[in-house]
Amino acid sequence: MTTLATSPSKPSPMTAPAATGKKFWTRVLWLLWAACLGLGAIGIYQRIAYGHMPAGYGSYVPWGLWIAIYFHGVGIAGGAFAVASLGYILNLQGFRHPAALRAAIVLAFASMIPALIAVWLDLGHMARATNILTSPSFTSMMAFNAWMYNAFMLIAAVCWLISYRRRSSGWLRPLLCLGVLIAVVFPSQSGAFFGVVDAKPYWHSALMPIMFLASAITAGAAMLLLIRGIIGIDSPAGLGDSDPSVFTVALSRLRKVVLAGLVVYFLLEFAEFSIVMWNTQTHAPALDLILLGPYWWVFWIVHLCIGGVLPLALLLTQRPRLWIVAGLLVAVTFISTRLNVLVPGQAVGEIKGLQEAFSHPRLSYTYHATTMEYLVGLFLVGVGMTIYFVGRRISKLVAARAA
Amino acid sequence: MTTTAQSEAPDSECMTRREMVKAGILVGAGVAAAGGAAVVARRAGAAADPTGAGTVRHLTVLNNVKPKHDEDVLLRMQRDLVKAMAKPVEQRRWIMVIDTRKCVGCHACTIACIAENHLPPGVVYRPVVTEEFGEFPNVQLRFTPRPCMQCDSPPCVPVCPVHATWKRPDGIVAIDYDKCIGCRYCIAACPYGARTSDFGEQYTDDVAKGCPEGRDAAMVGPKAPWMDQPSHEYGKAWIRKDHQSPMGNARKCHFCLHRLEVGQLPQCSTTCIGRANYFGDANDPDSLVTELITKNNVQTLLPHKGTKPRVFYIV
């Protein structure tokens, strides 16, 4: 990518991503896609052939890596949709073109569907997954979430369709308002999903829904920044990301959202941790695991350094290319926020000595993701990339036909 | 706004009043629908279990054995059980009382439960927690058997997304294995760790590995028909094969509901070598369990969780 101007005080406008460096990024993405699906296929085979046997979770830590991927995926979907839709509704430069909205909708689907596949693979009875829609119990946050995801995908699909109309019927923005509401609600519900569980003191906090919402908005905006920075949006010449100044404004706005999101998330995290640090009787064992346990590096290195300090530093520069790198770092490493809620929360039992009362690897408070779980995780990334590229191609074709 | 910005915006006006009204209606309807669903779900009654005269059981157990003043507590509990089963299900209130002063930590109840319910590896309904206090030579051991607490306010029930677990009229928290999707939310929600997931393991999974061929080969598959013997939880026959339920389900102690229906005490009570495990109907003022919880200092596990357990410990 070429920098067109180098003003120290203002962000330097960038050329459209499609214009330069396209071949390089295309090759990288194809390679990544093939590796994810190829290796992931091994994991999927193991899951189908051997069921849950090769997985590392058990009865005392019943949820593992896939559930973290699930919550991260739905968070990105909600966050990306909410940010892009608000930009469209508020008629902000860089977001007001329907192509920008469609890119976010395709991204939302590309995050949401692999996330739902992740939780589907985690079920003990995958064939009964539809029971959650046909006979839901809305006293459960899980049933509520399932319905919200479906409502969200329906609304997003309708918005995508009617965004092609030259003069929209007047329903696009109202529908987007409803979509934004749902996109904000279901990441919050993800936090409530844990918050309502009184059995796990670390989860049982009113801050959980707000933290999940903050991380969803942050990761969603970061993924949007990454996608628009590398791939851009497909729009006719002279519009959208093919205009350098519009493109830079779009990235600049996303950068501000990610920056604000990072600050808010770390503030909330500090608030949560500070209660524990100065009141060690509550859920200190879980915090000890996060900060000093065998996976201390997930918090200190992955989350705090690579997912927090480094992106903050990159986003504070005036170089859009570095913002894109920051977007990548935040979008990927924010899965650690899910893991750090999920695993330590489960890894502390309420009844002392229960683990020793009956010995079995699945009756243990320690959890290590297995190779099969990681491989399936790669497969889900590959599926997400496939959905994005296919969705983008369809968007392009429909746009050409509509024109 | 620059020319570029204008050209970027084919539909550049902000929301019109008409659009705002539509948005308000849509958002309002969405909030109302979600709120309504939550309120209706909270107010909905218990699962439609059969109640009334149809649930009365006139059992003939111990009809020919005359009561004695100093008879074994097992016989007394058996009589209490027969008496309770002669009432409609909603008038029974099953509880378990465990005398920790008598428990010697033999784990016979754990093993008996596994045998009764055909539990696979990694699934346990009733482990016995051992705690050690003090320093040598002043050491004390405490054994705490931990069945499902059959809470009156069970945290596992509302989190189930598909109505697969519920509180029965007699107080037992039941699971419908045919409905359970295996999401394990109930497992996470139980503070007692009383639910375990059946991941489909078999005791014979690795049994043939390294075994000699021929006459001494390990007997698995069709050669081992005992593996297909069903368990009878909740009064149905469950065979663990081909990933059929209860494989893939959450599982837990159910006070041996299938045994109660035919006049048998829970297997753990029957097996307890120290007569430390009592079971009966707390709605019967003359039952042994009522006598035990009113005359002794009893505690429940994790009372601060507000789950109102039905398992009482004499300490």
C-alpha cells in the first residue's frame, strides 16, 4: 500500500486496498484459508468419528475452547453490525454507502455462522439442536440467545437485500435500528449467560454483560477495520473505499471506536479485578488462576500486551497501516477475554475435595484444550473466511445486476 | 461536505420522521416481545407431571413381616416408603438424611449407585468427599457423601434451554434424557457439582488393547451381551450404545426414582454398611427421616446459595 501524503498531524490518506498489494494479500489469505480448512478437516473427522473422546473438557470444566470461540464469534458479529449500522443510520462519511453496510453484514454472517457451528459441535446431542428453537425455555439465557441470533440473522439478511434498492422503501434504517438493538443485546446476554450462574462466584457479577458488550464492540470494530483495510468494500468507482479520503475517514472512525473500546474494556476489567484484590474471600482463586496460574501468559502476554498495550500504541499513531495491524491484533487476541472468563470461572469448585472424591480425567478442575479442539478451531476460521468470500462475491454479483 | 462525500452517499439524508416512527414501532415491538417471553416463561407453572389418585401405589412390600420395636432402620424406612407411596405423588416429600458421625468413608454407596444405574467412566452420582483436619497425632477425618441435593430452588432447572429438567411434585429434580441436548449449562449451574456429563465412554473401550488373541481374548462387542443390559432410570430402559441417550446427556442422582416406584429404597441407603444413610417422606410426621431432622443438629451443604437442599447432614 502506498502512502499518498505524509502530514505528521493528520492521518495520511491511503489508497484503496484493492489497488495495491492485492496480489500479496490475496495469496496470504488463500494460503491461510487452505491451511485452516485442511488442518481443520482432521479435527472435524476426529469429532465425528470419536465424539467428545478426544476433547479436553469434562464435567467439572464442561466448556472449553469451542465455547470461547462461539462467544468471540457472536461478539464480533454483533459489534461489527452495530458499528457499521450506526454509521449508516447516522449518515457518517465512510459508512453511508450501502456497500459499507453490506460488507459489515457479510462479516457478521461470517462470524456468526462459525460461532454457531462451534457451539453445535460442543453439544452432546447435535441432532437435537433445533429443540432450542422449537421448545425453548426462556428462563434460560441460552434459549434467549439462540432466538436472538436467529432474529438477528433474519434482520441482517433483509437489510442486506433491501440495501440494493436505489431508493430504499424507507424500511432499511428502521430495520437497522432493530438490528442494532439486537446486535447490542446478544453480546450483553452472552455476559448475562455467565452472570446468572450463582454457582461460579467469578462469573456472578453484574459487570459481566457490560464487559461482554464492550469486548464485542471492540473486537467487532477491530475486525471491520481489518477487513476494510485489507479487502475493502466493493462499490462502483468513485465511491466507498476506492476513494482514498473516504477510505481513510472510515478507518479513522473505526480506529476511534477500537481505541475507546479498549480503554473501556480494560477499565471494566480493572474494576472487576480490583474488587477481588481487595476482598480476597470472594473469587480470588479464579483471579489467581488468571494472573498467576499455568496460563498466566494468556492474560499478561496475549491479552494485556498483544491485545491491549500494543494495539493502543499502534492506534495512537497517525499511520492507517498500523491501525490495520492493531485491528488484526485486537480481533484475534480478544478471544483471550472469553477464555479468561470461561475457564478460570469453572476451574474453582465450591466443594473442597470433590475432585479427589472420585478419580477420572473428566472429573478434574483443570482444563487444557486438545489438538482436536484447536484443529476444529482452525476449521471454524476457515469456514468464516469461506462465508466472507462467498458472501462478498454474491454481494458483488447482485450489485452488478442491480446496477 | 466534499463532493466525494456526497457521491459516497446515494441516500444521504438522515432518518426521516416516518422512518423514525417505523424504527420506534419495530424496536418497541422487539423489546415487548422479548420482555413478554421472559415474563411468560417465569410465570409458567411446573411441568405437567401426573398427580392425584393415579399416582398412588399400593405396594405389598413387607406385608408379611410384622413390625418390631427394635427392627433394623432399613425395615422401618421400607415401611415409611410403602406408606408414602400410598399417597398421591404431590403429597410426598422425599428427603435424604446422612449421619456423618456414622459414615466411615467405605464408598459402598458410590459403587452401589454405579452398579444400579450402569454409570460409565467419568459419571458419578454420589462421590464421598473426604476431608482431613488437624495435624498428627490430632487428626480427624470427615466423610461427606454428596448425592444430588434435589434442591427446592434448583439452579439447574431454569438454565435448561429446552425444558429437559424440572422439579417433580415429590421434590425430585428429574431429567428427560430424550429431550436433553447435552449443552451442559445445568452442569455449570450446579454449585454442588452434582451433575456430570455422559461423554459416551465405556469401561470396555480399551479392554481389548494388548490382550492376547484366541481363547484368552477380551470379550467385547457381541460377545459381551451384558454390556447391552439396560439401566432403568426414570422407569425406562436405557441401553448405552450407538450414542443413544443417556450418552451425551447430563446425568445425576434421582433418589433411585425407578426403585421407589416398586417399593425399594434408593440403592445407596440399602447398601450403607453403617446405616448412615436415611431416606423417606418428610411430610410424614412419624417417618424416621422426620424424626432424625427434628431431633438432631442437621445442616445442609452451601446454605448461603439459597438452593434449599433436601439432603440433610447430621453433624
